[in-house]
Amino acid sequence: MSFPSRDELIDFVYEEARMIDDGRFDEWLDLWTEDGYYWMPLDYKQEDPHLVTSLLYEDEFLRKLRVERLKGERTFSQKPKSRCHHVLSRPFVDEMDREKGLFVTHTPFHYVETRLDEQFLLAATARHELVLVGEELKIRLKRVDLLNSDAAFGNIQLFL
């Protein structure tokens, strides 16, 4: 892939959400750079994941560990398995920097996660920082800002 078009960036964001919804977590892991982070700030408009506590700040090791746990036969909290569904607004392409090879999207969305008789809904915004690695787009940072990040809520089992 040479310089990606806006439509290719938008399609990437939609396909990433679809992989999560379909439970294709190994494919989802392949979307990331080795140094990529999946970040969910605790505070509204939080600027730094290192100086302030976050809901999560997962590097490659932690993302893989969570996927292994989700696939595990002895993960009793996942019997039956959790399922999720993303409803995305059309992503905005905020940045297309040819020199840096950096592409930034902004996507408001609703997320539903369910297991057994429990279902919960979250409203959030995802910010993807995408880079080209060879000919492939990869996620260097995915920041998910929950609308109610300062509220108390139960465990999120899957990925927003």
C-alpha cells in the first residue's frame, strides 16, 4: 500500500471493530505495531498515561495475554464467552502526514458487551494513530475515551 486514501483509513477502522465483534482476536493482534499501545484513560481529557492512572494501558505483552485468557479453556469467567457489538459513527480522518507516515482517525461509537443475562452499553470515542509498516497499516496507538470514564462500572472483558 502506498499512501493510503481517506477511504482506506476509514475502512481500516471499521474492519478493526468487526474483528473484535467477530472474536477474531489473533487477526486483531496482527493489526498492531510491536511498540503499539491500547490506552483507555481514567480522566476526561487525560494527557499522559504515565503520570495519571488509566483504566488500561496495554502494550503488546498485555494485549496477547488478554487474548490468551479469552481463548483459555480454564477461563471460567468466559464460560459462556462474552460477546460484543460496536456501532460506529463514520470515522473522521484528522491527520494524514505523508512525511511522518502518520494517520490519525477519530471515531465516536457505542459499544455493547453481553454475557449470560448481563448486558451493558458504553459510549466512547476512539482515536487511532496508524502508521505504515512496509505496505501495511498498523495501529501504533488506540486511545479509547469513555464518555463516563469517571463512573464506577463492572469489568470490560473484551476490547472496545
